[in-house]
Amino acid sequence: MPQLRIRITGSDDDLRAVADLLQSVEGIEHVEEVDDLMPHMDDEDSSSAGLSDDMGPGTHELEVEAPNNYTANRVREAVEELAFRLGLVVEFVEDES
């Protein structure tokens, strides 16, 4: 069963739009937002130290289980089309295993 990880750069509303789209794809039963496990360490000597980091759009990661490769490809195409229409940045994260 193919598992897709999709990283979205956008607002919470953008995330909901992508998640709603994914839920509407026939065969998709599992769509879950997963936490970012990468620690974001600020360098105290940086010129941006202490500045707010919530000024731009956030990043979100969704985990999607597809029943087969055909459906996984349909998910990719649908998300890419929605991202184009909404002006989002999406990235399909590949496992390095």
C-alpha cells in the first residue's frame, strides 16, 4: 500500500483545502497531518534572533495512504492541480530508505 507524504507551505485554510480534496479521492481512507519532527534551532548570533517566525505561511505535512500506485498517482496530480490554482507550494517527500 503506497504511502505519500506531502509537505505544504501555506495557511491552515490551505491545508484544509488539500485535506478535503484528498478525502474526496476514491479509495483514500487515511489522511493525517503529522508533526514536523525536525528541530528548528535559532542561532543566537543570527541577525534574525528573537524575531517572530510566524510572519509567513506555515508548513504542514500530510500523510496519505493509497490502496495502489494508480490512486497514488491520481493523488499527486490532484494535489498539484489544486496547488497551482491556490498558489501553494507542495512537495512530495520521498523516504530515503
